[in-house]
Amino acid sequence: MELKRRTENELIEELKGIIAAARTIMLVSYRGLTIEQDTRLRRLLREHGCKYQIYKHTLLERALIESGHTNLAYYGAKD
């Protein structure tokens, strides 16, 4: 359990760094996309210098709150 907690905390710190360095943050739901659509979206975003990454909601929410972005933290919390 301790290893898991430490790993989660490290990931949250990493996410906070990404959030701090980002000029723009977009939160989207990928539900309903086919694999082909998801692949095409990833390719388009990469071509435009964007990063498309999937994170566990609870960890991203904690990182956003700790970074002062509480307005984004609750986006999509309840679908």
C-alpha cells in the first residue's frame, strides 16, 4: 500500500508540473470514440504540437485542485 501511495503522490506532482507549464488545458471525454477515431485524433493533436494523455480522474482532480485550478477539477466529475 505504501508503494502505491508514493507512486500516486509522485504522479500528482508530475501532473502539477505539466499543468504549471501548460499554456492551455483541455479536458475531454473520449467515451464513444472508436479506436480509429481516437488514433486519428491523437495524430492530429501531435501534428499540432499538442499532448493527448489519459489520466485517472481522481489523480488529475487532486493535481488540478493542488494547482489552484478548482474550476477545472470538477469538470466531468459526474457524467
